[in-house]
Amino acid sequence: MTLNFNTKGFSAAAVLFLVAASVVVDGFAPQFGLSPLQRVNSEQQYVSPSALFMARRNMNMNRRAPVKERKPPMNGEIAPGDLRVTTPNAKGKDEPLGVMSRDEALAKAKEMGGLDLILVNPNSDPPVCKIVDYSKYRYMKEKKAKEVKKNSKATEVKEVKMSYKIDVHDYEVRKKNALKFLWQGNRVKCSIMFRGREVQHDKLGYELLDKLMAEMEDVCTREGRPKREGRNLSMIVTPRPEVVKKVNADRRGADKAKKKKKEERMRTKKDEKEAAIASTVDTASADALKEEAKASDDSEDLLDLEKDIESSLDDLFGSDDLTDDLFS
């Protein structure tokens, strides 16, 4: 930038001051006074140190350590001593091989095709080990855990609300709903709602909850005394162990029936497919027999035609040795 002014009468310090104030250095225009430095180039964005710190922190949080697999003690990791050894048979059930030392069990595992000796129950006397391929053992274990998780339904907390001035019919409806939830294996939260000055009669709310609990005590148990939550009074009840056991048994029975129905449907489809294939084969064989019969009939017709021609020639020329040799 060119400055056109007369430097006469100005000191060297003043000249330097004007030059520094008018030159843009590294994208900044220095302005003297109380105003802060401003960025001249708007394309470059300023990133605060706090934003950089948060970004680095999030990156470090995302770098989670990989989950290490917990392997059971196997092969040489098992302590020396007597072991009760089992191995799965063709049906998938454990077949006992007897009590033997660790070295004998390792030799047996090597003899059975280089399998692994896995410690299953270290608290037993003697400890229980299984001879099996570890990859197959882990796969079956994960599959069983997934099936258990799939079949087990997490309990929910259902809620029934009522007023301490509830009518008899409405009370019976609330109790019926609570019993239905309990027989489904869920916990139930019974709440008494107060409006305005009704909160002064909380004693009636306690009495109503006690009455409800007394009428359902053969199905559920109470988790502590009722508690005040603002203008509400609540009590949580949970089904008894025998009720939970019956619910689980019914659920397993329903799952078995569903599985059995599915197997029957698959078997029916398989039988229908086999019957269709058999009918196709029978149709093809029948067509082949018809073709063979038709071919045999055609050959017989040709023989009959040849015989008719020979007889007509005999009638025409007569039958002697010379004629027979000529037309043979």
C-alpha cells in the first residue's frame, strides 16, 4: 500500500505509528483502543479452545476398550488332580466318561480328535470337565442364552388409579384389573389420587389400600408401606412366587404348543411335497408304459401287414420253391 503524504513536520515515531495502523498483518486489521481485534478474512472460522477440548474429549470417550471374552479354564490351565469327565453324545446330551486325572483326560481329548478339555463346574467334588470343541461349546452356550432371553419376558409395572371416594362398582373394576396384571406376572402400582383439600383425608386412602391388599393377599405381596408422592398415595404389590411359577409354566406350555403346531405344519408341507413328487413320478411312469404299449401295438400291426402282403403274393404268383427264393 502506498502512502501519499508529506512527512515534513512529522516525527519518525508518528510515521511508524501510521504505517503499523494501516497495514494488514496475517489476516488481521489491528485497531487501537478498547475494541478487540477482528478477523478480516471471513472465510476462516475461529475455534475456541473449549470447543477443541470438548471434541478431543468426545473422541477419547468413543475409543472404548474392546470387550474381552471370558474363557473358562481349559486344557493346561486346569489344575492337576482328579476330574469327572463328560462328553456330549450324538443326541447332544452329556455322557459320563468317569473320574480320571487331568493328564488322562487330556490324552482322552487328544484321542477323540484333538478336542478341548473345558472346566465346567470347579465347585464340584471332583470338578466336572467336558471334552468338546471349544468353538462349538461357545456357539451352543450363546444360542442357549439367546433362547432364554427370548423366552423370558421382562416384568412391567402396571398402575391402577382410584379416588378414596370410589364407588363399589368402580372399586371392583380396579381390583379386577390389578388381579389381571398380577396373573400376567407383572407388578402393580395402586395409587390413590387426592384433589385440593381432599389431601387432608389421607387416612381414608391408607384404609382403602389396606382393604385392597387384604382382598388380594392370596395372589400378591406388598412391597413396604404405602408412600406419599405429592398429592398421590401409592402402594406397589408383586405376585407371589407360586403365581410367578404358574405364569412361567403356562408361558412355556404355550411356547411348546406353538412350536409343536409349527412342526406339524412343516411336516404337512413336507408330506404334500413328497406326494406331489410321487404323483409326478407315477404320471411319468404311466406315460412311459403307454408309449411302450403303443410301440408294441405298432410293431404288431406291421407284422400283420407283412403277413397280409405275403399271403396276397402267394395267391397271385402261387407258392413254389423258385418264387419263395425270389421274394424271400
